Amino acid sequence: MDGITYFKDPVPSGLRATPIEFLQSVSGPTVIDITGIDESRTLVISTLIHGNEPSGIIALHKWLLEGHKPATNLRLIISSIKAALLEPVFSHRFMPDEEDLNRCFDKQGDKAEYARARLIKAVILEAKPVAVIDLHNTSGSGPAFAVVTEECGDRRILASFFCPRMIMTGLLIGSLMEIDAGCPILTIECGGSEDFEAHHMAYRGICDITKSSNPLSQGGRFKPVEVLHHPMRVELVDGTSLSYTRERDTTVAVNLSRDIEICNKGLVIADTPLGWVKSGTLDAFRVLDEAGYNVATSILKLDEQQLKTTQNMHIFMATTRSDIALADCLFYVVPC
């Protein structure tokens, strides 16, 4: 297909020495096809949908250099190379003049990122895969988890190659995970982009799943996989100012704790302080459930302008990067 760089069964000695050097050697979205022992099945692994989420490409580059022979055919898709290489490397989610690619898989139009999303979808459909694994990093430091739009046994099995927890969501945001490819699609959030364990987890998962002749039935090291249902996005309304500090910052509308990423790592109990709100109201917050209702007051409360949780919950994707938090969301929650 036009607009895609293809490699077929690349020889390890012909690959560049580092992931960044490899990305610099290609001009745009790239597909690498690896012939497997069983050529009747194909597994697709996608990475770098977001340019600031490097665990997938770091892990795949290491796996390629080692010259593994997968049990089935393997199609690797590397998407946002230009954003990944924008200085400083692996720090830009997408190009400054573009939209988030992982919000564009349901959009029509002439924008470059819409066309790229259609191209990636076409490359996936062309492969007729048995499964698609889309590798990401969480916005902040935290443990790995899988995300799916349907809870089926085969998705739990696929998740078990990578991590012990899976989130089933009904929130539709235009992500790759939502396309109809005629097979299970999983997002794997590997952990924080600067966490070595996230890169290693992605590598271990790739090694395990590519050794499986039938990844839909054989499963990986994590069994059983815990499933959490119905996450909600905690967002700020447009125009809200935000900061992350250790002490209260009264110059902004919402001031969250610099240590909020700790909430990604375990159960967050009721009355946990998260930060401060200048106005003394929750008007700046939007917490949409799967029916589209704002349920902010069921999740958050104010105690003399201090922002606290109303109940026990799991928090995911909390970050201290205000640019990501404002452009996407503050974090996801699953009430207990």
C-alpha cells in the first residue's frame, strides 16, 4: 500500500543498532512481516500509535535483533515515527499540528492523521489476523494492564501473555482497539514510558505470545486475569488551568498532588486527598459514564477546597504531565 514502508523477514544483522536509529532509517508508518512456522495464521502487533510511548518499539527491536522464529506469521505495525523522533525523542504523543492518532479510527476527512488511521486499519485487515495486540505506555508510572471493549475468554487468554489485570470498557473514543478486524483486539498498557519494567514486560509478552501456535487458547504466564469493569474518564472542562505541586498552588483552578501517580499502584480508599480546587466547586470536572452522564459527584468531593475521593476505587493512567492531562484526561477510575 502507498504510504507504508514494508520489510519482509529482515535479517538481524541488517537492522540498526538502536530503536531510535531504526526509526530514523524509515520514512513513515512501517510494516514488518515475519514468516512463522505455521503460515496459516497471522498475529498482528501494533506499536508507537503514540510517539511518547516507546516500550513497544524498544521491545520489538530487541526481539528482532535476536532473530526469533515466531510460531505463526507475525505482522508488526509501527505508526507514529515522525512524532516519536521529534526532539526530544519519545516525548511527543503526536505532532503539534495534528490530532491524537488513537482518537481518529472512526473519523473521515482529509487530515493526515485520519488517512494514517485508515491506512493502519487497512494493513490490519489485509493480514486477516487471529488477534491484534496494540502496545502502549501509561501516561504516568504504574503497573501494566490490558484494555478491551468486550469481555470474552479469548481476550483474557491474550491478556495473560502480558499482565494479570484487564479492564473492560464501553467508552468509545475512536481508538484502534475499537475497529472491527474480525478478531480480538487488545490494548496493552505496559506501564510508564520511563519505567524499565514496562519495556521488559513488553519484551517478555512478545516473546511468550510469538512462541504460541494458538495464542487464543494456550495462554501465558498470568492466569487467571483479574477483570475490572466500566472505567470512567476524569476530565477537566476546556479552559481550566492545572498544575501539579507538593504544596497548594492558588494560581490555578485545579492543583493536583505531585505524588498522584502513587494512586496508579493499588487500591485508593475513600477520602484520599488528590489536590485542591480554587473555586470550591466541582464545576471544572467532567466524569462521564458509559451512558454519557456526568457523575463527578459520585467519584469526587471537596472538603474545604481539598479534592478527595468519595469511595474506594482503582485509579489508572494518573499522570503529572499537565499537557497530556489537559489534552486527554486526568485519569481513569473504576469504583469498587
